[in-house]
Amino acid sequence: MTATPPARTWSGRFDEPVDERVKRYTASVDFDRRLAPHDIRGSLAHARMLSEAGVISTSDLADIERGMALISSEIERGEFVWSLDAEDVHLNIERRLTDLVGDAGKRLHTGRSRNDQVATDVRLFLRDALDDIVQLIDGLQSSLVEQASRHAETLMPGFTHLQVAQPVTFGHHLLAYFEMFERDRSRLVDCRRRLDVLPLGSAALAGTSYPIRRERVAELLGFAAVSENSLDAVSDRDFAIEFCAAAAISMMHLSRLSEELVLWMSPAFGFIRLPDRFCTGSSIMPQKKNPDVPELARGKTGRAYGNLMTLLTLMKGQPLAYNKDNQEDKEPLFDSVDTLADTLAIFASMMAGLTVNAPRMLAALRDGHATATDLADLLVKRGMPFRDAHEAVARAVRAADDHGCELAALPAAVMAEFAGDAGPEVLAVLQAAGSAASRNLRGGTAPAQVRAQVERASALLKARLT
Ligand code: ARG
């Protein structure tokens, strides 16, 4: 064993200690300690390869493994002493390792730099996070499919411009979100595929002269490939940007869903109820039950956008290769991971617990003359040019509003002025259920189509579980 190294691992050529404020300014340990398990994993793989390649001895490897096991348990138990003097997660761990096992700890960094080390850690972290998030999306999708199957026939107004447009089924509406999350999922899976590349071996920027075996490290860490260019590997963070972009898009979808939940839950709509455990009351107005979770999700979407913008801006002015700017990649990335993961997890159980007020949905449909298009279509089928039919029905809607009733309740004589007659055929097409059922083509709102889509979606989710 030799003496403990100087407080700062690189301080040999410096004449004076670093300014206290600068020390705090440049340190990242307060946030990058979250990378510790990945840092240790990467170091163990590197050490194993070094010993296999004869660069360090097998007894050095044994010391490093023993020391790292101790460090892991210190960190898990919350007993590890993180020090600002050691700047970041990498130097904190290396210093403790050297305290514990001496020279072997000082040999660990052979053929490596913090530049390729941190690039590796962040990729390992994000790869694990992506695996969790993809599963969380599956969970949310399952809740949506379950509700859709329950509500394949539940009628509600479909909206354009937030004005009642045509009848749709609630199941159809929910499955629209299934599709959005399906695309989000595929973006994340794609991002994982591109980041699954090992930077270690790039060292500071140019590679290393030690006879290391990068493929062996990739194998030990489960990376699909090794990076092809050391300058690129230590400097680019496009994989983190790509994740933050995918996360921003997914949060945007969650925010749209949130907006609908907030609207649907307002007494003016009264379409749904969310379980009490996802709502809060008002401290002053006793009647209130507020949809805090969707409101917060809508609000938190802003941070996901901000994180993306932060990373894009962080990267854009950097010359090759590594620059300290990159230390700023972590907080936005961690925040996007946490925001998306938490939101998905909560939405999965919230959507599973949502209940529907079907009579209110139906009443809104009637008030909005949602079947006006169906009447126009009937007139067209009877031979009237579409533009004339459109005009005739618009006048019928005006008359219904004047009478303060829905189209189907217009006095027969009045309806006959616009539709030629007010017989059973006319009354039939004005029924919301018939309107929805008639849109029976792939992608349409008919209950039969919703059931078919539920089948396809369930099969997809089931295949993912096995
Ligand atoms: N804490 C640094 C980061 O997060 C580690 C790499 C530092 N490398 C260096 N040469 N200063 O990027």
C-alpha cells in the first residue's frame, strides 16, 4: 500500500488549490452520484478485461473486485462519504477504491479516461431506464385496451374544434391514445438500439496504446457493438438528445390526454370520474374535486420540452472532442427519465380506475346534433347532390335549435320540409348508435371495429410479455 493520493487526482501540476467557489461550480458529484452503479459496473468490466489482457495482474483484479463490492454496499447503505473535493462520481469511487485496496485501485484507470468512462456510464444508465420506461408504456397501453374493451359500445360525442362533430365510441377514443403510445414506444426502442454501443477504449479522445480488447468489454457489459470513432464516442450526446426528444413527444401525448381528462371531469362535461386517490380537494371550496394529476402532467410536459432544448443547446457549439460542457447533460436527462417514468406509472393506474358517465355523454351528443352528417348522407343516398343535402340539413339544425330540441324530435312536418319526409328511415339515421355502427371500416369508430382493434392490441401486448 502507498500513501493516499492528493485530494484532486489531477493536481500534480497545479501551484495552488482550486478556488472554493470554482470547486463547487465544477463539481458534479451531487447529481452524477446517481450513476454510481453503472460506473462500478463499467469499471469491473474494464478491470476484468485488463487482467485478461495481462495489463494488470489477477491479484489486482481480485483487489478491485473486493473493493468495488465494499463500495457498492457502502453506497446502498447510504454510508459512502461523497466528497466535493473528488469532484464527480468517477473520482469519488476511484479514490475510495484506492483507500480500500491501494495500488490496484490506482491501476484501474489504465487505458481509460473519464471521458470514455462517463460516456459509457450515461449509456448504461439510459439503457436501463429505457427498458423500464418501455415496460411502463406497455402498462399504460394495457389499461387503455382494457377500458376500450369495456367501452366498445359506449357512445360519446367526437369533437372537432371542441365542437360536437359526430358520434364516436369511447373505446375508439381511448384506442387513439393506444396508437400514440405505440409510436412513442417504437421511438424509444429505436433510441435504445442506437445507444447500445460501447465508448470505452476511446480513452480521452484518440484511443489508447494499451493492448485492450474493446469487444470483450462490450460483451461483459452487454453492448451490441463498439464505437467506430473515438472522437465521436467521447463527445456526442445525441443519444441523450434523442431520448429527450422521444420523451418530450410522449409527454406531449400524455398532456393531450390530460387536457381531455380535465375537460371530461369538469361538471360542464361530467363525462368521467377519476378515482379519489388521483384527485385533491380545495382548502376553501368544499364542493371541489380537482384533477391534480392530469393538470400536473400537463404542466410537467414543459420541463420535458425544456430538457430537450437544454441538451440541443448544450451540444451545438462544442468543437470535437470532449468538453466539460457535457457534464451538464445529466440533470436534464435524469429529469426527463423521472418525469416520463412517473407520469406513465401513475397514468397506468389512473386510466385503469377511470369510470364513465354514459348518460352524460349521450346527452352531449344529442345537444350537439352529432348525427347531422348521417342525415345529409341519407339524402345523398336518395339522390340529392351532397352540397344541397349539406345545406338542407344545416337548415334543419337551425330549426331544431329554434324549437329547442334535437333533430330527431323535430315535428314531422318541419323535418319533411328539409328531408322530404320524417319517416322511420330518417329517424333511424339520427340515432347515435346507428351512426357509430355504420362507420364499420378498419380504423372506424364502430363497436365491431373497436373490438377488433382491442383483439389486435391485446395480442400485441401479450406477445410482448412472453
Ligand atoms: N464529470 C465529468 C462529466 O460528467 C466527467 C468527465 C470529465 N472529464 C474531464 N476530462 N474533465 O462529463
